[in-house]
Amino acid sequence: MVCLGNICRSPLAEGILKSKVDPNKVYVDSAGTGGYHIGNPPDPRSIKVASKYGIDISDQICRKIRPEDLDDFDIIYAMDKSNYNNILRLSNSTHHGNKVKLLLNEIDGTEKEVPDPYYDSINGFENVFDLINEACSAIAKKLE
């Protein structure tokens, strides 16, 4: 799960998907394409919204995506087109590019993006939670 700073959207996506899959069968992680918040916990608003739905993301630590992640993970979900393109720039391999997908494509196959709630109110974080939750439910169902 990848967004820009790894403090809002991708930590929510990591926590939500982890809550829906068997951790013995599926490893879920998150990262950002920018290194702005490396070592920090998620945004307090993401933590608050996740907690409201019984998901604890407070122990996550922000990190930047690495080229090795393209080898280590089977699927890499980007929250938006900008981050999708940033991920693709990490490698010239077609194989790697086939692993990168827009998260919301899992809902209906359209090119929708998860909006960045960083400069929004808590309502923006609620909206993002709902979008990511729907996509993660679709992913979990595919993985069953």
C-alpha cells in the first residue's frame, strides 16, 4: 500500500487489509514515495479513524518505498496516479510494472484515485477510510 508520505492513506490501507486477511497467508505493508515522514507514526487523524472501526495502526512506522519492494511484494497498490507513476520509476522491468495497481481499481476497474486527506478535516479521513475499506474488502474476497 503506497501513498506519498505514508502517514494518511497507506497506513489506513495497511491496517484495513490486515484486518480482513489471514496474517499467516498474506503479508501487508505500506510505504510512501516521498521520504518526508520516515520513522514517524501515522497521522493522528488516520489513527483516530482506524480506531473508531476497531483497527489499531498506532504502531506503524512511516517508511519510503525501496526498489527491492518491487521484488519482495506480489502486488503494490498505489493510492493515486502520481504515486503509481513514482513507483513505476523505481524500475524499468515490465514484470515490476505489472505488479503495480491503483487501489480503487479493485472496486470497479476504473481509474479512480484515493484523495489525499492531509489538508482536509476528519471528514476527509472518514471518506478515505470508506473508499479504502471497500477496496480492501474486494481484495480480501479475491484472496480467499
